[in-house]
Amino acid sequence: MPQNILKYQQITVMKIFQILFTIFIIFQPSYSLYSSSKHVIALTTETFDDLVVKTDDIWIVEFYAPWCIYCQNLAPEYVQAANVLKGVIKVGAVDADIHKELSARYGIRGLPTIKIFAANKIEPEDYKQARNAKQLIEAGINAVKDVILNRLSANDRYSFLESASTEVVELSDQNFDEIVLNSNDTWMVQFHAHWCGHCKALEPHWNAAANELKGKVKFAKLDGSVNKVKANEYGVTAYPDIKLFLPNRLTPIEFDGGRTSKDILTWINEKLEEPVVELPSEIVDESSLRKACEDKELCLIAFFPTLIDCSASCRYTYIGTLKTASDRFKKYNWGWTWSAIYDQPDLQEVLNVDGSDCPILIAADYKDGIYAAYHGKFSEEGILKFLRNLANGNELLNYILKGDDFPEIYTVTPWDGTDGIQEENIYDKDEL
């Protein structure tokens, strides 16, 4: 039997086993991940409105399922955050398997999903930071600030922070290109909505930052709920959405910092001082891998689970962690890329990666034919520690690559960013 056929059959068998195992886990008897926690409150369809929506309490709420491995990994961090926030912010959990109506109401598509019910209980804020206690606690603190500022009148907010700025330019669909894109200046643009509570809370901070950076960076606002052309063009789906536009660069940098004036200033200064790093690209053919890694001292390759085992939200979290790592180590001549498991079997073979390893990060030196592998939890803390050890020489590239050059890379369908299971990538159909 030709080797390619045998390899494809082995991959197919592994996928079938993975699907059957997932189905087996899903239909196991349900149990609560938080039954032993005093400070994580179990929420149900019947109690949710009375406890969360109709009260003045600030809530952090996780939608989870007991069988979900990522929910299980989050549980100890979530409990730790709840213990710290007790008496200040309430922390709850909804079993999405049992309370499907509640999950549908809030558009839950991936697990775990965390939402913050604070200033706006009708449209809660999606939690998008790292899934650890530290970031959860920080999000809770920011929610408290938002609620306090939202309860103050506009004049009181300005007095509390700084007086209103005249440095912020109002943009529209009609003047956006002329003012921002055709400018030689650096622009921070806030896409907001006049009804958005978080936007109102951000306003004094935004004005303070604009005053502080006068002459260095220009600040602007565009009401995306009115000027929908530009909001749609830049993929704005939630408010506020902040983007940094550099001169002669059509693609903006997404703002991922905090919402105080100090946070905004720190983030901008870091971006202006450091070279821009693009989002790690997917390996979709040989040229994409070579573009990311050829002539680099190290090639950082991440392998992520299939969409069967890891939703779009889950995968975005992993990509975000990889992006954070690439930002932190941008001064090094390292390349960054990723692939879904099973999409590149020959590459997996030379790096000794199989489906049970996911997610995994490989640091490969193709010039010397050696590599190192990170098998720990794919978290910001774990990944950054691994990379620091590599940079300092404390982590050795102690595995030998099979072969002298890049292995055969298959052309695959790029991920479209959704939860949909794509058509299977069939390798070398003519040979099969």
C-alpha cells in the first residue's frame, strides 16, 4: 500500500476516534464544576434575571459545560478570582448544557464564554482577556470604575478626571478618508455609539489622553451607529472599538489596552516606540511557511486543535496568546506561524507532533536542525516563561529535526474565522 494512502488512512482513523470520544464525553452524566466553591454562584434560567439583571450588583458570569476541557482548565482560576472579589463583585456560573434557553438568549456559541454584567445589564460586555485569575480580577475592577463613572453626570466625570478636551476630532463617513487616511499624522480613532454606556465612561479618559499627546498623536471619534459605512469597513461589531492609524498604512492596529487615560498613553507610547508585528499567519501553503520562518533564527510554530475540539472563540484565544508572545519578543529575529492539527502531517511528523499534543508550541532552528517543544498549558504565563528561557539560553533546543529542510507543505483551505467545520483538506489527490 502506498505510504501516502496509509498516512491519510491513519489521519482519518484518528479524526473518527476523536469525534467518537467527544460524543462519549458529551453524553456523560452532568455535574457542576463549582459545587464545592462558596463564592461561585450557580445561576439558572429561573434565577438569572432576579439575581443578575434586576439588581445593582456587578456580575462576572461564565457559561460552561462540565465536559468541556477548557472549562475544566479555567475552573481553578475562576474560583480564585471569585474568592478575591467576594463582597465586591459577584461571580456566577451557568451550565450551558442545562440552561440552553439562557445560553441562546446571550448568543453563547463557544465554551467557556464569560460576560460582565455591569453598567449595561441588557447588553453585557464580553470578556476577551486571558483566562486567568489576575485578568479576571482586573476586569472586575474596571467594571466597578465603569459603573461609578456612568452614575456621575458628564460634568462630574470631567471634574473627576480632567476637563473636556477640544483636541478630539469628530469624524463621519464623508470626511474619514480625507482626515485620517490621507494624513501624514498618527491617529487614534474611537468607534463609539451615542447610546453606549462604556463609551460615555471612556470619554473623559479619551479626552485626557488627547490633551496629553497633543502635537504627537491626533485623536478622533466616529459614531458607528450613525456612520455605518466606515464602521462596517473596519469590522466594528461592539463599542467602543479603538484603532491606531499610522501614516501610509491602511490597515490599523487594534487597541487591546486598558480604558484609563494612563492605559491609553502607555499603549500608544509602546506602539510608537516598537516595530509593528503582524498577527501570526496560518500555514496554508509552502510559501506562507517560508515567508514566516525562512532566514529567521527561530521559527515558532503553534499547532491548534480542530474546530471539533476547539470552537472559533477558543482558537481566537490561542491566536491572541501567540500574538501577545510575538509582541513581547519582537526584537528577536523570530518567525511566528500556526496550523490546525492534521492539516500538515509531514510537518507534524518531522516535529513529532500528534493530535494528543494540542495545543503545542514548537521552536525550530532549521539551520542547525534542532528544536524545542512547549507542552504546558497554552497560557500567556506559560508561553512567555518558555520563550524567556529560550532567549536566555535556559531552555535548550534538544530535539533533532528529521530531514535537512522544510518538509512538504500541503496547500489547505485557510480558516474563515467561524465555528463551521470546513471541507476536509485532501492531500495530493492525484497521488491518492
